[in-house]
Amino acid sequence: MFTEYPIIHTNMWDAIWAVPVVLLIVLAAKWLFGVHSSWLSTIATVAALILSIFISHRDNLAAGIFMGFFYSGAAIGVLYSIKQSYLAYRAS
């Protein structure tokens, strides 16, 4: 029953559009709705899972969940790396 790994078909277009969309959703939540920064990774994960399951990989639930976590991780990584780069620049 669970002896095989799911086959996940992904391409570069997923990363080109999904990560920036998740990043924009997170930034909109922060700037427009004043969401505290401790909730940003949760918002990114929920948004990425919704995008991945219902848009990118609507035929394969396992692939949608798998790639959704990657999309959210990439978006949050971009957000926090830009923040840390800015803080390092201001400190020097």
C-alpha cells in the first residue's frame, strides 16, 4: 500500500510564480493587516499549501503537500535573508 514514493512532477515555473506569490501574500498580511511577525511562517505555510494543492498540483495531493512546504520555506527564507542583510548593512 505505502511501498512506493509519490511521483512529483514539478518544473521551474512552479518556483518562478509560486514563491513570489507566497511572498506577496505574507508581505500583504504584514503590512495591510498588521499581522505579528511570529505568525508570518504560519501564513506562508497555509498560503503555499493552498496554492500548491489547489493550483500547482491539483491532480496529486501528496505532491501538493510536499511542494507546498518547499514553497513556504523558500518564501520565508527570502524574507528573513533580506531582513538580515538589511540589518547587517545598517550596522556597518
